[in-house]
Amino acid sequence: MAVRDAASLLVGLLVLFHTWGVWADVEVNMEDRVEVYAGETARITCIFQSTEGVGGLLIQWFYVTRLGDKQPIYYLDSTMSYADRGTQFSDRIHVNVTVATGEVVLTISDVLLEDELEFICLIKSLTEGTGEGRTKLKVFAAPDLPSIKGMQTGISINEESPSKIGTCEVKNGFPKPNITWYRNNTPIRGIQDVVNIVSRITTESSSLFSVSSELSMKVVKEDKDDQFYCEITYFVPGGTRMTETNRINITVYYPSTAVSVWVESPKGKIKEGDSIELQCRGNGNTPSSIFSFKHQDVDLTLDGDTLVLHNVTRLNSGVYHCISTDTDTFEDISGNTTVFVNYLDPAVVRPEDTIIVPQGEELKATCNALSSVATDTAWFKNGEQISKGNTLIVKDVTFDTAGAYVCVVTVPEIEGMKTSGTLDVYVQGPPEITEPDNTEMEQQFETTVNLHCNVRGFPTPKVDWTTSDGKVLDTASQELTEEGIQSTVSLKVTSDITVFCNATNNFGTDAVTFNIKATTHTTAATTAATTTTTTTTTTTTTTTISSTTVKAATVNPPKKIKKETSGVVIVVIIICILLLAILGSVLYFLYKKGKICGRSGKQDLTKEKSNKDNIVVEMKSDNTEEAVLLGVNGEKQPPNDQRGEYLDVQK
Ligand SMILES: *[C@@H]1O[C@H](CO)[C@@H](O)[C@H](O)[C@H]1NC(C)=O
Ligand SMILES: *[C@@H]1O[C@H](CO)[C@@H](O)[C@H](O)[C@H]1NC(C)=O
Ligand SMILES: *[C@@H]1O[C@H](CO)[C@@H](O)[C@H](O)[C@H]1NC(C)=O
């Protein structure tokens, strides 16, 4: 029984063992694929399960040729190991075996593109049979940065067939990269006769792939703002990656659907004489359109899309049409604008040019200018505004009313628009002589006096000069003024004399009387001065000049001036006394110091003293002259400021 049991157990074991023997092939596990960049190192791992020690194992590596054959590349058993000679791997492979974990690793360094093959790991065990596993090696090369080129020329929407938009290119990738076109973030698909995408693949000598893709399409106006670019997708170990090109846009030519015209300059209202610039623009974008202008059916030449009109008049007002013609389609579109040229005619003054108004009556005048805009009118006299509005009214006119009136018409809205007119006003009335300042005067014998008579009145009075003894004097000059006339006579004073200025016109007469008293005492003074000169000539020469000055100073002045002169003389004398006192003290000081000694010193002193005396005279006379001049100037007034008569003193 025990034997039977033992026998059946043995049979069982044998059966089991036999069964195992059938199944006993070595179990080998490998990854389906190993991915690696070209140039890097690939590790292909082969894992087996065996109870056999390394002594009973035979390990061999193969790759599968294009024909499907197994090409051995590596051999290893307990006695030896080698890489097969004459394969692409001979120098680049290396195998590591770790029996404890059942791991065999094939290392391929510096992986090449052609290493992309299927590898076989074969394990043979003396007792357990054979096992093999396969792994595909995948090799990758990341491509260079992609580029994009757009069309430089514009694309018309009228093209019959798709037009080239641009080309994308990506170089040196492995495996072949893909190019996808995008428009505004949406992938573009090929559409028959509308969108064409043509790709070209080139295999470089390095076995890397370069891909280019050309996009052509029919463009529409809306594409003008579109942005196009390419997306490049390529495989890398463990996944895919992508890059994008820059964005490009295209110039789309499309015809205008509307044309706008406007006045570019001047901004604001236009006035006659301005230069105006009209501009025309279509809403299309096409180099094939030309512009032309029309005004009242007259064609106008223009400069590009700008029409310039110089020195416009009201006749240039009206509607301006701009016509845009497409030279491809010969279609016309037009737009228009209305131009209005404002005008201001010359001012018309009524009455015209001149008006004669009798004294005491009313002056009335109007001023109007025809204009396309509201105007402002103002009247001016002597540069001052005297009334606003177009009617000028002056009640109760006097000679002061006479003169030139200017009416100025302006347009407040438009700068530089202005016209003016003038009116000369004469006030009719009898002569009126402006009372002279000085009708009573004393004059030096033999001097020449100018007498003036300023007369107002219209018609212009006739002025006659006569003397009390009936002699008629010749008028030296006669000048018309705004209000009348100014007459002057020149008269040599030989004796006391009365002169009449008589002014006459149709309306009456006016007269004024000048009384001139001839004085002779100045002649005596001159003689006296001369005598003095003779006596003092011996002393110094300066004295002579001084005396002459004294003479000059005392010749002409009227009484009034004399008073001033004596005051000044007193001041001068006081100053002289003070100077003498100072001189005295200086001399005394010097004397004390002992600087002056002996007779010669005394003589010097006397000499100096006498010189000082001369100086006194000199100063005195100088100051006198100055005082006289001042006095005359003080009495005189500039002729412009004074209507009426004034007196000139002539030597
Ligand atoms: C490239 O395109 C082909 C065909 O559509 C596709 O099979 C492949 O996976 C693409 N490659 C990449 C990297 O996306
Ligand atoms: C592309 O668009 C940019 C702005 O978006 C513009 O400045 C450029 O002129 C455009 N280029 C073309 C060719 O249309
Ligand atoms: C000028 O006027 C004076 C004074 O009124 C008068 O005496 C004289 O006769 C007049 N002379 C002439 C020429 O009218």
C-alpha cells in the first residue's frame, strides 16, 4: 500500500514535472517601447524569471531588420560575452545583468535616428527552456523654431481663385512634425475652391524632416483684421509638444461703398478770400480707385484726394461732389458736401464822403454793409469809438463836431472780416478865432515875431493881417485845419505896433488884435556889457566869453523871466560866498601847516584869489543863461496841444 502510494506520488510528481517542463519556458517581460532623443542614451530592460543561476543561462540580443530577420547584436553565457561585429551597434552597446532580480539592461549610447528598431531579448535556460521579449525603440528630434512669411502685396476680394496668404516652415524634426494653420485662434480647414493648404515634406540628408505649408484662400473684406499663424505639433519622448509662429495679417483690397467729403481747412466758417481745402475719402481700401471733384457740373482738378481752392468768393458756395471710380470695376460712388462762403460787402456811408452841417443843427449819417452774417457797426473819430450801431447822430453840432468820421463794420463770428467807410463833416458857421495866449507883448527892437491866428469856421474863412496904420501884412504861411485855417505872419519889430488878424466868410467876421511894445533898454545893456568886457579883457580871456554870455542872457527875456533870473543870481552869490569861505579856511589851514611862506607864496595867493573872482563871474553868467532858457521853455507849449495862437521868440 505504502509502495503504491509512494509510486502514485512519484507518478504525480513526474506528471507535474512534465507539465512544468512543457510550460517551463523562461518568462521574459519587456516594455512595448522605449523613447529617447537622438544623441542621448537608450536603456532597454529585459526582466526574466528563472531559478537557474547565471551559469545555466544564455542571453542574446537581436534587432529586427526591415525584412523581418533577426540580427544578433549581443551574446552572453557563463563563459563569454561579446557584441556582434559589423552592426551599427557594435561600438555603442553594453549589457548589464543582475541575476538576483532577473534584469538584463541593454544600453545604447549616442542614439541615432536609424536606431529606431525593434529589439529582442532572448533568454535560454538549460533546464527551463527559452523565453524572449520585444521592445520597440522610438527616436525623436525636436524641430527648429518655425517661421512664417506673409504676402507683402495686398489681396483683392475680387480674385477668382484662392490667393496665397503665406507659408509656414518648420525644419529638422523627427518624426515628421505637423503644421496647422490658424485664423484668430481657430484652425483653418481646407475647403474646395476656397481654402487650400498644401504641405511639403522634405527629408534632409540627416534623415530629419522639414515641413512647409502654404495657405491660399479667397479673401473677404472681414479678413482685413484677421491674424494668421501656424501651430507646429511634434512628438517628444513621452508625449507631444507644440510651438506657434508669429502672427501675420494681410492687406485686403476692397472697393468703397460710400465716399465722404469734408472741408479740411479752414475749420469753422469760411469767408471770401480764404483758401479752402476739401478732402475726399472712400470707406474702401483699394489702390485702384481715383477721385474727382465736381461743383455745379464743372470738373475740378485735384491734388491726390484733396481739392484746394484759393481766394474763394461767394460764387464758390454750393455743393461739391466727390466721385470715387474703381479702375478695376469702373464703378462710381460719390459723396458730397455743401460749402458756404460768407461775404461782407464794402461799407456804404450815407451821405457819401462829406456832409456840411450848419452850426447848432443835427448831424445824421448811416453806415451799412451787406453781409451773409450778422455784423456789428461802430463809428470812430480820431481813433476813439463815439457810437455803436449803424446810425450816427450828433445833436446841436459845434465846430468841435467837425472832422473825419470812420465807420467800421465787423463780423463777430468770423475773425478778420471787416470793412469801413469814412465821412468828412464840415460845420457851417461864422469865423471864430481861438483867443491867443498873448496879445499884449514886449519885444526887443529889431527882433522878428511870428504871430499866429487859428480860425474855425466853414466855408473856410479868409484871413487878413493889417496894422493899425492900415498896412496889409503878407501872410507867411497858411494851413487848412480840420475845422478851418491857421494863418501866420512874420513881423520885424521896429516900433510899437498894433496888428489885426481879421477872418471872414459868408456867415460873418472875427478879429483879434496884437499889441507889441518895442523895447530898447536891452540895447543899452549890450553896450554896457561890451564896455565891461573892454575893461576886463586884460585879466583873462574867459571873461570875454562870460560877458558875451551875460549879454545873450539879458537880451530877449520878457519881464516874467527877469524875476526868476534875480532869484537865481541871489542863490549864485550865496554859493560864491560859501566857496570863498571854504577857500579862506583852506588857505588858512595851509598857512598854519607852514606850507605857504615868504613873499612869493603871498603873491601866489593873491593871484589865485583874483582867478577865483573870475570864476565867480563865469559861474554866475552860466547859471543865468540856463535859467533864461528854462524860463522860455517853461512858458512855451508844444504847438500841437494848443489851438489858437502862440508866440515864437526869434533872435
Ligand atoms: C500629425 O498628423 C497625423 C495625421 O493627422 C497624425 O496621425 C499625427 O498624430 C500628427 N502628429 C502629431 C505630432 O500630432
Ligand atoms: C497688421 O496689424 C497691425 C496692427 O494690428 C498693423 O500695424 C499692421 O500694419 C498690419 N499689417 C498689415 C500687413 O496689414
Ligand atoms: C480888422 O478888425 C479890426 C478890429 O475889429 C478893425 O478895427 C479893422 O478895421 C478890421 N480891418 C479890416 C481890414 O477889416
